[in-house]
Amino acid sequence: MTSTANKGTFQPDSDVHITYEDQQKINRFARLNAKLEDLKDEVRIKENDFQSIEDACDDMELFDDDEKIPYLVGEVFIYHDLETAQKCLEEAKKKIQQEISELKDKAKEVKETMSDLKSHLYGKFGGHINLEADEE
């Protein structure tokens, strides 16, 4: 046999057997990866909402104290004085910060689970499996 054969190259007819449990782990990894992307999207949306509230707070500093400010609740605008509107926005900011924190915690848990699955699958299949996300 010649020494020109490359070590580590994929050989389609190699003896890689995937058990049912392995396939379940691969499927779970894929589902977790999709969930992680959804969580990242939700965090971006919440961060944009937070920035919008910050901008509204900055704009409200220009208003007079006796001016009535429309505040959207559901589908209806309710008019508040400046102090009440500022309190409502501060409460909304706290709520969004809490939601962002919870989403990031969930994302961290998903990443840890994915890391465990990745370690197991790469340990078993080595270069015969690719679990890395495609970067665009």
C-alpha cells in the first residue's frame, strides 16, 4: 500500500454506524440549535424595545411638566402627566431588562446542553460529523 493515502480524509464507505440513540442526539442538537437562534432573535428584539424606551425617556425630558403625554396601553393611548409617564417607562424598562436576563439564561442553558452533545458526538464520530453553524 502506498503512503499517499491521507489520514483523516472522509471515506464514504468507512464503517461509521449510527445508532438510534446517536440519531436522537443529533436531532436534539439540531432542535437546540434552532431554539438558540430563536432565543438570540428574541434578545435582539427586546434590546431594540429597550432602546426605544430609552429614547422615549430622553425625549420626555424636553416636555413641560404640565403637558399630557400619550402612553400606549394595548391598542389605546392613555394620557398621563410627565411624572406618571416616566414611572410607566421605568417600569417597562425594568420588565424588559428582566425578560432579557431570562432569555440570556435560557440561551446559556441551551449552549451548555449543546456543548455536552457536541462533545459526545464528536468523540464518537470525529470528522465524520459537522455540528458547527455556518457563519454568514
